Amino acid sequence: MQYGLVVKKCFAYVNSGAHSPHPPPF
């Protein structure tokens, strides 16, 4: 499991706006 990759996606999702209507990218 690529934990680092998931963390990066999580940060990118939060930075792009966690209140957006689209689901998280992971």
C-alpha cells in the first residue's frame, strides 16, 4: 500500500478545497 501517495492526494484534496462537491481523489 502506497501510504505516502495517499497522504499526498489527501493534502492535494484539502488544498483544492475540501468543501467541493466532488469526492476525494482516492
